[in-house]
Amino acid sequence: MNRAEELEAFLDRTPFAQYLGLRCEIMGDEMTTVLPFQDKFIGNAAIKALHGGCTGAFLELTAMAQVFLQSELSRPPKPINITIDYLRSAKGEDLYARAIVHKLGRRMASVRAEAWQAEREKPVAALQAHFLVAENG
Amino acid sequence: MSNEDDKDALLYELMRKNAPKIMNNVPWAKALGFELTGIERGRAFAKVAWREDLVGDPDSGVIHGGVLTALLDNLCGVAANTALREPKSMATLDLRIDYMRPAEKGRDILAEAECYHLTRNVAFTHAWAYHETREKVIATAAGAFALNDISKWASGNEAVEYARKMMGESSS
């Protein structure tokens, strides 16, 4: 199995990724994740906006998957901390995200991810995260 | 008691009375099984039970961090709401989560949030997720919420009506 297949196999057997219905499109070491909209993702029913915690979970999974894709890890990297900036209200529509690994060290990885909907240039949220990538961590 | 105090107490009482329903009105909180277990002025408490479909690491059975993100985000928002002196609409500006230790398989996660400062435009909050007591902390959060004045489009009784709707109470 190549790295992309290993990532897909891992996501296939991760209950929370299945619960979200997360999909990923992998081209070499580049990946775009897709979160097809479901009614349960709503946070504010009055304005039909996605829950911040849903966007956050999606970004965290995206960042985690990107680290996995670019590393030799056999298990998912463990999050140390994350910061999410909410930039715009996310509508009740599909979400897309991409992550960039700024630094992949022996123990830590620093990652930035952005989620958008209709326009790539108008992200709805951005995430900065640190992960533990040491196998014995 | 002045009129201001009356309105102030009314809002908080409205939240207290509707506490069990608050999370149920948020589809994502309901889907993940969040339960609001109590509120005080500026504080909120919640619980989420371990569930197979929320697991992020199939080998260890640890709940995915994203579930904690949603829980602490939501709870910080509720805590900020209990601190408000007038109904305002609220949106998360940013949220930082520090993961201290993984949540243990099969165990309930408890959480509490505190709104420790409030300005006209921003509510500052902290939150903790843990097993049993805060000594066994799983994650901590710091969240800032942007507050939007709704008095321009809803004044007096309308504002209280908006608050009622937010809490899923039908107008009487």
C-alpha cells in the first residue's frame, strides 16, 4: 500500500471520520478533504449555520490526515493543541479543506489548515495545530 | 428592584428554566449527545458519554479531539450567555484547545466553562474537560466570542422574545 492508500484505510476504520462522512481526494502528497453537508452539523438552526465545533473537528481531522500522509507514522499523530479562527459564518453546505505542514520534526509537527465553501479565497475558518509525531509518544 | 434588574434576572431565569433544552436546540450538540447538567451566573456544566461512533483512534478507543472541541466551544458559549445582562447574538471568534491527556475509553467526559470577562463586544471564556474531577483534566480551552447588539432590530420585549426562541421556549 502506498501512503495515500494507508491514509484512506485508516480513515475507513476510524469511527468519527465515518460518522462525519469525511472524504478525501489525494493527489500525491496533496490532499483536499470534503465534508458533505448533513443536517446534524447545524449549530444555529435559526440561521442554518454550521456548528463551530463541526468545522473545528473537520479541520483537525484534515490537519491530522495531512501529517499522516507526509510522514512514516503507523498511527495517527496526537494533537497537542489547536487554535481555530472563525472567519465567516459557515452555511449549511459542503465544506472543503486543505492543510499545509509547516514543520515536520522528529517529535512535533506544526500544521495550518483552512476550510472554505463557495469560494477558496473566502475561508470560513482557519486552524493552527501542533501534533506529537513520535511513535513512542 | 429596578426595571434593569428585573430584565437581567428574567434572562438568567429563562436560561436556568430551559437549561435541559438548550443543548437539544443545537443539532450538532444533540447529535454528539451533549447534556447540559447545570448553569450558574457566568458558568456552565456539561457531560458527554463515551460512544463508539465518536472514536478517533480505533486502536485505543479514545474519543476524537473534535468532539471535545465541539463540547468546549458550545459550553463556553452557554457560559458567556449566562453572563450577559441583555440578549445578544454570539459568534465564536477563536478557540484554543490544549490536549493534556486522552479521554479514557468507555468513560463519561465532564466539562465546565467560565466566562471570566465581558466587554460590550467580546466575551472571554475558559473551559475544562475531565473525568470525575478537574484533577484529571483531559483538555482545557480558551475561547473569545464576538457579541452583536441585537437591540437595533429587537428592542425591549422583542429582545426577550428572541432569547425565548433561542432557548426553544414558545412565546406565552
